[in-house]
Amino acid sequence: MPIREAEPADAKSIAKVHIQTWQTSYAGIIPTEYLASLSYQEREARWVDILEANRPAMSNFVAEAKGEGVVGFAGGGPERDGDQTYRGELYAIYVLQRYQRRGFGRGLASAVVNRLRQDGFCSMLVWVLQDNRPACRFYEVLGGKKVKEKTIEIGGANLVEVAYGWQDITALTAAPKA
């Protein structure tokens, strides 16, 4: 499975994956009306901005499947809230449902971790909705430990988000396949 650094030309494909994975992964968690209102054009414009920005410490990767193009993406960089224990962050990782449990997520996570290590980060965390049990299980299999939680609001609903952390991301690269 090819995994490569994302380019501005990937914005439309990433937007498609982003919205479709939100609609399948968060059904029954995030209000249906909110999920139905997600705009491909707005998400594509957001991804163009992200991918064209010159932020050397941030990285984005895409996973491709033969004949399908982009089927997943991930991004990471410095932890955004000033945590002194977990200095790196996996900002997002999404894989189309039909490609989950085939190694794409693991490959994308590894690409982000490798870039974080190159940039001098040795620890990392990721935030995930507590009710997204498949994603929580994915991070647990990769060796993540629940380290904190917070309440966020999406689409008018208050949701609990938990952070999984790795104090040593080299352990993540040696984790069993999820």
C-alpha cells in the first residue's frame, strides 16, 4: 500500500475521505443533521489551505489503494496545547471504512511517527471521541494509554474526547499490527 506525503493536489481526495469517514465513524455519536451538513467544497478549501501552508513541523500523508486513489490520510506535528509530557501529536487519521483493518491506518500512523521522530519528538498523543470504540481500540492495540479527557461540542452535542499517549513513540513503531 503506497503511503506518501500529501500534496495540494490531494485536497479534493482528502476532503472526500474526511467527510465519508466522519459520516460512517461518527454515525450515532455526532448528530445526524451535522454529519449530513458537511460540505465537500468547504472541506476541500480547508485542505488546500493546510497543504499549501508552509508549516515545516507539520506533516500530512495519504494512503492509496490500487485503482481507488486516496483511501486514507493522517497528519501530525507539535502538540497544540502545550503539554509538557506529550510533545508531538497525531492530529488526524482517517481511513475509508472498506479499507479499515488492512494495515492502512497502521501505515499512516507510522509515517506520522517517523516524521515526528525526524523532527525531534519522542512522545505523542492523539485525541479521539470516547464513543468511537473502534478508533479507541486501534490506539490501544498500538500501545496508547488513556492520559486525559475533555468535553467538546460538535453539532450542538457535548461529547467526551479522550487522549491516548505514548511517552516513547519508538514503542509505537514496534507495536503489533492493528
